[in-house]
Amino acid sequence: MISGERIKKIRKMRGMTQKELGLALGFDEATADIRVAQYESNNRTPKANLLNEMAEILEVSPYALSEPQIETKLGLIHTLFAIEDLYGLEIKEDKEEIVFSLPKMDARQKKALKEWEEKKKEYEDFLIEEEEYNLFRYSFKNAEDKVVKEKPVIKRKPKKEKPMEKKEEYWLL
């Protein structure tokens, strides 16, 4: 769920109107609701200090309002929360291990994860090198929601070699 949708969801969960949140953030009364509406529709992105203030007003972590970030442990947890909202991620403990599942996947998603699992097994069984495994992961596009047009490959004509300049030759006799 993108940032704006989360702001809207949490604002509503707290029983606040856009205008009330905007006023609490210190916006002008005439534009308070418009500014919040812009953030909720992702037409504007709140700067970090405003996002922190918004989180404080809504009594949530700033991570809950921002785009998913996995650079920190707390950011990763909030990313998993976002995946739960979007895809129904389930979590449970199984034999002292935390296990995640995605029960709401469509056939394409299942196929994509199966391909990943197979490629990971090949890597773990030393059937492929790390470079090939990473290339698979970083160029993966089989489960995209939208088709991304690839950049056209520009074929260049091979450079013609310059003909060798004729040098005048001198012979000493």
C-alpha cells in the first residue's frame, strides 16, 4: 500500500477528517483539507519532518506512513505490515521458527515464487554460480502486474576501418 493510502487509512482509523489532520499539522484553515488530500492521493509527498509530525498526531510509527524501507529492522517489519495489507501476508510460529505465507496469490505469483524457489535450490546445490542466481533475481519480470516495455536495442553499424594512408616510400641505393 503506497504512502498516501496508508495515511488515509490510519487517519480514518483514528476518526479524523482531512481538515482536522491538516489543522493539527498547522496548515491554514482554508487549505488544511486540500493539503492532506494531496498527500493521500500521492500528488504530494510529505517531507520527513512533516511525516514525523503526522505520525505523532496519528500515534503511529513514521514507518507506518512512509514507503516501505528495508534498510533497518524496524523498516523491514513495517514493510511486512504493508505486504500484509496488500497481499494478505500471514505469519505464524512453526517449530520455533517464524513462517510467512501468502494465501491470496494468483497463479502468476505462485509460478513466479516457484521459479525463485527452484533457482535458489540450484544455487544452494552448487548447480549455478552466485552471479547466475543474482542475475535471475535482479532481472526477474515474469510476475509483473504491468508489462514494462524494454528499451529498444540500438544496433549500430560496425565502424568502417579507415583505409591506411599511403605513405611515400624512399629507397636508398
